[in-house]
Amino acid sequence: MTPAAGRTVGKYELIEPLGAGSFAEVFLAHDTATGRDVALKLPRHGADWRRFLMEANAVASLRHPHVGT
């Protein structure tokens, strides 16, 4: 069990880390509201929030049949 496993962030329960970089960490998480497993990207301490939010908005605006929501 990883240190993040079982921790909650809002409505998401972290299951395990999937990857990390200098900017953010990505976790397999469970959305307790919908019952779905999701990939949740969380910024690292000291991350540039403006850049993080710009990326989040760009990804949220994608609409294509081959891109998951």
C-alpha cells in the first residue's frame, strides 16, 4: 500500500500513484460521487498554479469521440 492509498482529495479516494514529474503527480483515484475510477492530476508543492489551471482548462475543453471525459 502506497502512502497516498486511501487518502481523499475532495470526492476522490486515491488508490495508487501512476506517474510523477517536476510539475505534478498523477494518481489512480475513485470518484465516490459517480463510482468511476479516474486519473487525477495533482500539482506538486510550489507548482505554478496559473500554468496548472491553463492546462486543466485546455483539457476540459476537449471534445472528441476518441478522448475520454
